[in-house]
Amino acid sequence: MRWLLLVVVMFVALRPDRARACATCGAGDPAAQIAGAEQPFAGRVRLVGVLLHTSYADGDATVFDQRALLGGSIAIDDVALFAVTLPLVWRESFDASLAHDTSFGVGDLDLRLRVTLLRDRAFAPEHRLLLEIGSRVPSAPALTRGDGRIAPLASQTGTGAFEPLLGLSWLASIRETQLLLSLQGAFPTTGFGGWRNGPALRSSAALQWQPIPELALRATLDARLEGPSGRGQELSGESFVLHAGGGIVVAPSSDVVLHLVVRVPALQVLDTAHRARADGVTVEAGVGLDV
């Protein structure tokens, strides 16, 4: 995976010799917050890189998906923060006939705006309520077979669809303990080959304990309720998946945050008669760099 090594080297090289501002001081937040939980302050810029492995199976294919998520965020002020992420995707799929496809390319661009609706105080708040709006944008090219036909969705690096997102998050930070609760709805449009993913309701809970400034332990629960997906009248069944996970967060300096989290499916309720998706293990490793 030379391209994965290149991503890691690139982010190390991007680190400046001297930070232009201390993110911890600017936000009044001593916690080592991973991307999506950082507190905004005017001019805060964070670069983000994440390596992500996922897998799933349905009635048509088994898919192994490795991607490098490259992006960043910029705080407009101490209330609003804009984030963008672009994935580079390496995907392998095996269909029911054991045919093997390998795909590599750009995935779908992810755009988010996070706005602080409520907080208990202006500086170093212990409680924050956030509104998140955004969308995945179909930036991945459509991959085709040798005969010119559109390849199955399992072989694509993107979906070819817009996926508007709307969510709420509550973050609490009391001494060495942080808690994040979020609820998000996703409403995909029709994409490649007339395929449409079902609407999804996603929720997350993350508990983080940081006994020392440089190290935190993290436990997560992630749930997804997804409606029928498919093309025309050929729809898969509904599904519910609950992932349990754990990992570590390391902050070697005030402006660098590293994390590693592993999630496993703890509960899956699937309509197997209609090819509902069954998830596998997810491994996520990332770095956030305030510049």
C-alpha cells in the first residue's frame, strides 16, 4: 500500500516547525478532541487525515473498502466551522459468481457546516449543542466494464448520488471526561445505474477518559437504521446495525492529535431474504493537525 504510506508522510511533512497559534489556548479546551469534536475559534484551521478499513456483505457481493480521507476544517468564528473531506478509495469486491473486481480512485466529496446552537459559556464551555448540515457530493467518476456497461455499485469508488445530511450533537467536557452524543439523518438521491441507497438514521455515543494531557481512552457505540436500497422495484430489506468500539487518542503536542479506533458489529438485525447488508469490522486511524 505505497499510497497509504505516501499519505502518512505527506501529513508529517505538512507540520510546521512552529505553530502559528495554540489550538488548546484559543479554544480553552485541554481535551484531545478528534475531528468533528474540536471547538471553533476565529481562524482555527485543522488538517485531517484518516485511514479507514471497512467491509460488508449482501446477497450480491462481499466488499473490502480501504480509503484515505484527506481534508480539513476552518472556523469562521467561535460558533461556525466548515469542514471538507475527499476520500481516495481502494476497493475489492467479490460477487456471487466469485468474480473479483479491484477499483482505485477518488470517492465522493463530503461537505459539512457545524454551528454551535447552545453553550453554557463563551470560553471553554463544558456543554455544547451543535447543528450539522451538509452533503456528500458525487465527485467520483463512473467506472465501466470492458463492454461499456456501468460497473455494479459494489465496484464503484463513489455512488454517483448526492446525500444530504442533517444532524444534532451534544458534547460535554468535565475535567478529564468527555461525552459525545449525535443523531444524523441521511437522504441519498439516485446514483449510478439507477441505484438508490435507502435513507438512514445514524446515532453515535463516544465516551473519552483522559487521565493525562497526552493520552485518552475512548469507547464508542454507533448505530445505523437503513431503509430499503435498490433499483426500481428491486429493493433490499431494511437493516439495523450496532457497532461497539474502543481505542486511544494521543496528543504529542497541543496542536497534534492522533487516534486509533476499532469497531465490531455487536448486533445486526437484517432482512436476509432481501439481501440486506451485513457489516464487518471497521478500523480507523487518523491525525489532526492545527496550523
